[in-house]
Amino acid sequence: MADPKREELQVKAKRAILVSVISPSSHINKEQALDELKGLVETAGVKVVGTLVQSRENPHPATCLGKGKLAELKSMVKPVDAELIIFDNNLSPSQGRNIEEETGTIIVDRSELILDIFATHAKTYEAKLQVELAQLLYFRPRLKRLWTHLERIEGGVGAGRGPGEKQLETDRRLLDKRVAELKRKLSEVEKRRERTVSNRFQQLTVSLVGYTNAGKSTLMNALTGADVYIADQLFATLDTRTRRWELPHWGEILLSDTVGFVRNLPHHLVASFKSTLEEARQADLLLHVVDSSNPEVEHHIKTVNSVLEEIGIDYSNALLVFNKSDKVEDRSKLDVLRLKYENAITVSAVSGEGLDRLSQAVIDRLASGYVIVEIETPVGNGKLLSQLEEHSLILSREYSSDDTRVTYRARIARRFLPVLKSSEDTEIRIHDDGDQGAPNQLQHEESIHEV
């Protein structure tokens, strides 16, 4: 379905020149313009043999680079024996085709590079479906570019179309058919995941989100003792992993680790990974993990919030976690961040610094939306028991001496209190959970007959 040069293109082990076009008004300066791209290509296994950065207000509509810089790029290819030119910008199909024709070298843009990395790291059935869908949606408008090696047959008007154009039509039909099939399969996976997540109501869930390589997986291992794969590279984790986390004086909750984000994440990839992020959508609390040692920390925060907003996840109640504090050389920078983000928690997942404060902050956030209820009712009140099992976490049950009555102690979200009804033979008491949700220490009691 493509030129053999590009078929199943993988950038791994290739020699590449890195290129970026940045706006003079951008927060990124020319010296740092390629830092993140270098991290991406390092993850992909690329050998960097040259770099080129141009500062211009708007990318050239035909070639992204200006005429002079394009000529400079062309002159760089042969001396370093470059096999690829990788742009930190997202190129239109025509821009990619024009640059490729001008330089005689395969052009890869930022989206294609990220898709290649995702394809390499995808291990589960769901992740592979998501990446393949994103790749097909990305390459569909670029099919013509990929088939330029097939020459059209010369002839007069109505003489017919060449093999390239016929192949394009066939490819588009096959591609569209495969896209429809992948969307159907992903829809089934998403429904299963939604059912799985919704069935976890009895256990509170906290989800880790953040920029890629912020240390989410390392933090998860530190908090839960899980053996989640970690690596000092971008997109080490693609699949959502969920582990049990024991919070002191609270109990067990579920902690999920999700895929990391980067700026200019390909739109098709964001759309494809919506189902993977269902854990974050349904979570009782989001922990937004940030690499506090990265000079672009504030822009990383904005990027993550922007992606969360794009996929419909409310991040207003997220708890900001400044990770990698052990790597911050100038501690005054941490002080500035803490002043700007007052409720943020500073931790080091590697050294363990601040993990106790993080646990307490999570308890505080979770407790604010929950109360402890104590319900005394006849043993045979199955309807009430069913409501409790569906909408609360039952902490304990105590039976009377004659086994005719039972007292349930449960933690329930305030929004579900109207579900519970007291009656002549049932008494419900609400406890103001003033000690950060500690189930055995009640500060205030209020007896109710009907909620």
C-alpha cells in the first residue's frame, strides 16, 4: 500500500537530521527548540546526525521552511549520510511531499514519529487497535504522497488512469474498511472497560495523569509496591495499569497509571486513546504528576490540562504533585512553584520524600466528598443492604445478641445519601467524617429519620 521505501516505516536505528520551525513569540527559545524532539527520537532509537532550527512567524505554506533554510537543509543531507529528516512540526501532506522532493530524503513529521513510538510500545490488544487506527487516520490523506513512485500512463483525454491512481482508489477502500472495523472493535473494548470501571464503585479510585516521563509509573511503584515497568524515556507506559493502594487510617483504594501526554499530541491518537483514559474519567480523584526538575514545568501543566479538556475529563479537582524534587538543583525554583500552586504536594518517588504528605492530601480530598453512615436495621432488610452494596463501601457489620438486627457502618458519597431511607424499624446516623475519613474515629454524629 506504499512505496517500498516507506512501507511499514520505522525510524528505529536510522540516521536523522532534526528540524524545527518556531515562532519568535514562542516560549521556546532556539537553543531548547529541539530538546523534546531529541527525547522522542532517542526513545525511537534514532541517531541524530544534524540539527536545523528556523525562527519565523509562520511556517512556509508549501515547505514549512523558508527558501534559504530549505536549501541549507538539502546541503546537509549528503555529508552526514542522513536517511531521514524529522520535523518537530506537524506537516501537511503537501508540505511533506514538497520537502521530500526537494531534499530526496524521507520526511517524518512530529505526529508520524510519535505514532511510530506508540506502535513500538503497544503491547496489549487494546493499545495495538488504538495505534493502528491512529496511524490509518493519519496516513489516509497522505496516500497520494506515498504512491508517487507509480507513474501515470500517458494518453489523451479519456485514455484512462494510471496504475498509481487505480491503486489509490483500492487503498482508500481497503483503508476505510479497516478503519470502520477498528472503530467497531474499539467501541466494544470501550464498553467493556466502562462496565469494568463502573463495577468498581465500592472501591475509590485515584488516577495518575501527567506529561510523559514525569515519573508516574515510578510513583505508582513507590505508593503501591507494584512492579510497573519504568524507564527514563518518553511513552514508557501506554496501557492503563491499576493497582491496590493502602492508605493509612483509611483503607484500600485503587490507583491507576495512564499514558503520558506531550505538546502537539496527534489528534487522531488522542481520539483513539479515549477508552484507555476511561479510568481517569471515572476516577474519584486525579493526581496530576509533574516533573518539577524540567524547565518547561508550567507549560507541561498547561499541555496536560488542555488534553484532558479535549477528551472531556474534568481536571478542576486534580491534585498537583511536583515529582522528582531530588533532581531540582535550585531549590528556590520549587519555592516559586509552591507559592504559585498553593495546594500542590512536592515529592520524590525515588527517595520517598513527601509520600506521607501525599497520602494525607489524598485522604483529605477523598474525605471531603464522603461521609460515614451507621445504619441499624432488621437482618431481613435486603433492599437496604442492596442499596448499600451498590452505592457505598461497607466498612463493618455488627449483629445484635439475638441476631435479629444488624448495624452497618459504611462510607458513602454525599451525592448518594438521598438513596438511603430510614423507617420505623431502621435508624440512620450520619457521621461528619472530620478525621480525614478515618473509619474508626468519628467527630460528630447527626441522627436522621429520612435523608
